[in-house]
Amino acid sequence: MTSTAIQAPAGQIARPAVLDDAHVGDIRGALGTIRLDDTAPRLGLSAKLKTLLAIVGPGLIVMVGDNDAGAFATYGQAGQNYGTKLLWTLLLLVPVLYVNQEMVLRLGAVTGVGHARLILERFGRFWGAFSVIDLFLLNALTLVTEFIGIKLAAGYLGLPKAASVVLAAAVIVASAFTGSFRRFERIAILLCAASLLLVPIYFMVHPATSRMAHDFVVPTMPGGSGGLATVMLLIIGIVGTTVAPWQLFFQQSYVIDKRITPRFMRYEKADLWIGIAVVVVGAAAMMGFTAAAFAGTRGFGNFSDAGAIATGLQAHAGKLVGVLFAIALLDASIIGAFAVSLSTAYAIGDVFGMRHSLHRGVKGAKGFYAVYAGLVAAAAAIVLIPGSPLGLLTEGVQTLAGVLLPSASVFLLLLCNDKAVLGPWVNGAKTNAFTTAVVGVLVTLSIILTASVLFPDITAGAIMDIMAACGVVGVLGAGYALTRHRTVIKEDPVDRIGRDTWRMPPLATLTRPTMSTARRIGMGALRSYLFVAMVLVVIKIVEVALGH
């Protein structure tokens, strides 16, 4: 295997574009090792399984990390307030999860450069700054919700809250400060395995399987207190907690840090599917057992926080179930904090040219570890401040993530069509059409939310009209993308031969793409709209929090 197989002038050794030389070398995963000079084909089942075990990590961690404290609150709210009527949202999100994360793992393996750096170099400082600032602020708020989860879990288990938050912060920091990528990944995968505690909880509570199966495949819009606007706010929250912007930055950088190259792309895709299966099973289980525990009680329709869910589970199925849920919440909060903090540290390292790798010790990457530890410490401190609006932060972060995702998806789509960056790995027509439609759906949800805020009494018929209108625009956009792709193929066909060894040349050798006036206007309009939508989301959240 070689990580330097890129096009270069005759007689010269081509160099990969990696920004940190620690990103080149043996793959030392939690469950196996692949040497840099190991070029043997994987022919037998045993060889393939050993390779998969060595590769497993990025996809699993990024997916399970997204079933974090905010997810527990969001899925728990869906189950407690509306039963299993929103399960169908999870099924629809599966292809979105895969397509988004497959594109970033492709970018990571092929380019050797993090997501933030690629945006900065290919689209300029303005757009790069917007993306990194969005990520930093949203990640900082998300990290606060992880410590809220830790505090709630500790409270239910009878542990001192302040000491638990401080101890958890110390564990999160210490786990990354070992200077060993393998040790960090082993800890992270152990936490991923612990997330499977949600499965026995499901069977101990035993919700109606037939009802869940029906609601999983048949979309319905529940009624209830708060009206349609509140339901739409929750749906956007589910989107935001399941498909979060930080995932794009984390997986691309983590794939690079693990030293995965295009040769192992199919194994990394398998790793991603494993992670998606775990996250969907966990989310469905939470909605199911929460719905069963609160059905017919005074708590139904009156969600407060994840700690109250543990109490409700105890009342319905016994103390052991409540304890298991609190342990699962604690576990989810810690792994979420791992992933979100690391995502930010990677992005800052990318943009400012700092050494940024878990293969390095603290002395070898001081800035990288300082960002990581600083975020963790700040989030823990905020949670410990008396009177902090913790509930408001938890609900707001998930919704804001859903609002910001269209912007992140647009940059992802543009990068994956950049031939200078991905060469023979650029998107095909079907991926472009699907991703364009996904962006349209995400923007549609924002428009519905905006309408719900401006017109609290909006009818279901009006919402369907908005969806239909946006659907037409989405189909036209996908059709345009498909037509344009076919035209480009005729003019400049993509040669995908030998792509397993193709790597992006150093960034300094690439010519920056020229953005058309139409594209600049479109991206500017999207950014302006998302800003307005974020303001309206905050207004709506405050209204809900005040009981209006």
C-alpha cells in the first residue's frame, strides 16, 4: 500500500497533501494494525475480517457520538410527548446519514486534508471563516449539552453533581492526552459498545412492537399541545441531532488521523453502515421505551429533561431500568464530548496550521490539545454556574444544528464535485441529484419552521402546500444538476481507472475554482436565509420555554 500515489512529473516522487506528517504511516486501530507497506490483497474471509476490524472506528464513533445527551433529550421528548408517531423520521434519515458521511470519508481518504482547510483553500477566507465560526459556536453549545447530560445522570444515580462533572471533564481530557491514537480509539469504541445498553432497556420496558413497526414506515403528523409549529420544531431537532454539522468535520479529520487511504474505502463504508445501524437502533429504542413508559400517565406530553425520563422508566419498569438508562446517558454524554471536542480541535488545527494529531503527545501538538481541553473545561464550567438555562440550551442546540446543516451540505457537495480535489473520486450523477434534493428538504424544514413562527395557527394544509412547492423546486434543482453533470461528462469525462491509489496533490499546486456570479448569489442568499431562520428558531424556543 502506498499513500503517495498521485500524478507527478516524470522522475519526481509525488507527495500527498497531508498537513501533518503524523497522518502518514501504519494504521494502528483499536482492533488491529495494517502496516504501511502491507500491499497484499485481501482474498479470504479471515483476511477481510481482520482488515475491517483494523479499519473500524471513524464511522462507528461519529454515528454513536451523535446519539449523545442532546439526542437522548430529543428522542425522549418525541416519545414522551407524541408516542412513536415520529419514528418514521429515523427511516428517512438513513440515506441522508450515509450519503453525507460517505462523501466526507471519501474527502478524507483521498485528500489527506481536513474539511475546514479545504473550504478555506477552495472558497476563500470569507466562506472558510463562516464555516469555522458556525462550527465553533455550535460545537461549544453542543458540548455544554453533553455536560448537562452528565449532570442529570449523576443526579439520578445519587452522585454529587459538581464532582461528577469535574471528574467526567478530567476523564475526557485525559483520554485524549495519552499521545496514542490507538488508546484513544479503544476507549471510544468501549464507550460505543456500552451504548448498546439501550437494547436491554427496550426489552425490559417492552413497547408494542406492532405499533412501532407501523409508525416506523408510515409517516404521520401527531397532534397534541403546542400545535403544529411545536411538532415541526421537534422534527427539525431530530434532524439536527441525527445529522449534525460537526459530524462532517469530525469524520473527515478522524479518517485522516487514522491514516486511512482510498485503498480501504469499502471497509470504511462498512464501518459507516455499522455505525448507522447502531444509531438508528438506539434512537428507535429510546422513542419506543419512552413512549411505553409515559403512555396513560400525567407525564405524557409534558417532557422536561432526560433525568425525568429515568424517573418515569423507574416508575414503569423498576429501579434497574432507570439506573441502566442513567448509565447509558452518562456514557452517551462522554462519547459525545469526545467527538465534538475533537472535531473542533481538528478544524482549528487545520485552519491555523497547527500540528493536530492524536498520534502526537501534548508537547508535539500543544495548540491542538489546548483547544480540546479548553472547550471541555469551559463547557463544564458553564454547566456548574447556578441558574444557567440548561434546558433551553439542550433544545436549542439540536434545532440550530438542523438549521445550519443545509449550509454545510452545500459546501460538501461543491467539494465532492471539485476534480482538482477528488480527481477520479468525484461524485456521480445520482449522488449529486440525491444530495441536491436533501439540501432542498433541509431548507424546506427551515421554511416550514419560519412559517410556523410567523403564523402560529398555520394549518396542516398550508404546510403541505409549502412542502409541495419546495418539492417542485427540489426536483427541478436535481434535474438541473443531473443534466449539467451529463454535459460535463461529454465535455470532460472522468477517468476512474486506478483511483484506489490516487491522492490529491498538495493544496499549493491547485488552482482555486472560479465561482460564477449565479453561484455566489445563491450561496449568499442561502446564508442570509439561514441567519434569519436561526433568529426565528431562537424566538420560537424562548416562546416554548416561557409556555407561550
